[in-house]
Amino acid sequence: MKAALILENGMIFHGRAFGAIGETTGEVVFNTGMTGYQEVLTDPSYYGQIVTMTYPLIGNYGINLEDGESKSPKVKGFIVREKSDKPSHWRCEMDIDGYLKQQGIMAIEGIDTRALTKIIRNQGTLKGIITVDKLTSKEVQEKLKAIDNVNAVKEMTTKEIYSIDGTGKHVAIIDFGIKANILRALEKRNCKITVFPAFTSAKEILIHKPDGILLSNGPGDPKDLLEIKKTISDLMGKMPIFGICLGHQLLALTLGGDTERLKYGHRGCNHPVKDLINKRVYITSQNHGYVVRDEGLSKEAYVSHVNLNDNTIEGLQHKTLPIFSVQFHPEASPGPKETEYLFDKFIKLMEVEEGCQRIIV
């Protein structure tokens, strides 16, 4: 069935609909990963967005029921140059068309994704509509105007506190839209995990007596969540804190820094980042449309990682407190896995803090 992608700048791309046939709206962004489309589709940080894959063939190894970053796709729509109708992989359980159809996600193929990506790179992230209907100019403007992602975290966070058993350190996670592989990384390190809704108070979290706090990834503008600053501030100094992606941005705001919107974001699994502490360069997995600025940042914090493509801030560390954060995704899903060492760093900080408390007692 014929479909069209209509951008807010007036450009229209014509292609073929697949997945759930109908209409969808959202911010049109692009991801540069050659693999990992299932992880992209199910990443809660993509809530509210229509994702364009720059790699030309998507779906060639199919979909399985184990590799999702959440229980269902979180994108608003999906754009590919060509979908694979005959996937081949021993773990494949269904093709991408059937999966998106089952999950109610609208998609389009057969458009020039390179041209679309260049437009986004030149003009910045654009609102868009994927539709099989012929819309009037007025209808297009009304639908684009209605796009609003301000409540993204409220939609993606867990609605109730839940726990995962473990014999090691007790990690309290404030869930802004957490990826499943963060949980897997902590489970692999035998952590006991308690996951809290995004707007839980510090007092309620502390009742559970965690050894450390993890501020998760999530969608949207960190400045829509300024009330979270008080929670983070109340937790600082009580135990180690590790922030990832949106958690990193919220920690920076709490420490007096600022955030700004990137022109077209960092999305993909091939972004070079330099760790300024151990002076090594890592290839990282990224998905964010906002970035931290150090203007106003507390003198007690310093930049620990930088992006080698554009020199933006990719990590912060506190000078005196066991607090650090990164903009990229050390849980490395869909990859690469070079920066998982940061979870080990978090575990060691909790162990050191416990030792210090024992000495004080």
C-alpha cells in the first residue's frame, strides 16, 4: 500500500506502508547503527519519535522475543530504505513486518533514507507524519502542531515499585524509561535491584536502604523534569550515584550545569568517546537529543568524558563525592560493549562506601 512521509518543512517522501497500516506522528530522527533494529524499536528513550535507520536493509535477521529493551516497541513510527521479507537467523521468530503489525507500529519503506538523513542533518530534527491518507494542508498543520512529548517520562516510567533478587549490592534505580540491558548488567554483577517510579521522593527510596542509586536513561527534555532535581539533591552524599543518559543530564542540572538541544542528536552504536581519566577512547552506543553544558556547573564536578565527533560533554564526575555519570549507554545494547567497565566502577564505589561506613561505626 502506498504511504507518504510528510515533514514539517513541507517535503514529502513517497513509499510503501508496512507494519500497522494507518497514520502516526512524531519527531523524525535517524540512527546510524548497522544492526540492533530490535533494540532501537524497543528503547524507551525513543518514545515520541519516528526513527529512520540509515543502514539500507533492515530486518534481515528477523525478530526474537528475548532481545527487546522493553516489553514492546516504544517508537511512534519506523522508516527504512528496504525491509527484509525473508529473514535468516537461527534465533528468528518472526519478520519485522509481522512484528510491527502485531505491535501496532506504523512504518514506511522505499524512500531515500540517505536524502532524508541529510535533510535532518542540515535542518535539524523535524516533526513528521507517516500516513496512507491524502491530507489537506490544514490537516497536516493541525497534526504536526499537536505533537508534544512533554509527558514522555510519565508515560515510560514504571507505575509501581518492583524488585529483582540478588546476593550482592542493593541498587535503587530511579526509572525514567530504563532499558532492560541496564537491569541485565546489574543482575550479571549479582546486584539486588529495586526500581522506583521517576517521581518517587528521596525519603521513600531511602526507606529501602539501598547501597547505591542509578539514574536511568529515558526520553524527552530534561528540563521538563526539574522537580527531580530535589530528589537527586537529597540523595547526594548519602551513597554512590551513577547516572546514564537522561540520568546524566538531570544530575548535571542538579549540580548547577545546563542542557541544550542538539541539532539532530546522537543516535547509533559507533560514536567515539574519550575517557579523560584513563585516557582511552571507546566506541559507544548513544541515543539522545539533548546534551550537557558545563556553564554554571559546580566547581566540585568536572568533565570526565568527551565526544570526539563534536567535543560535547559525555561524562561528569564529582571531586569529593562518589558520584559520576555518562551520556552514552554503557549497557551497550545493541553494542558495542567496551564501556561496561563503568558498572564495575559503580560496584566498587558501593563497596568502598560500605567499608568507610564500617570504619566510622
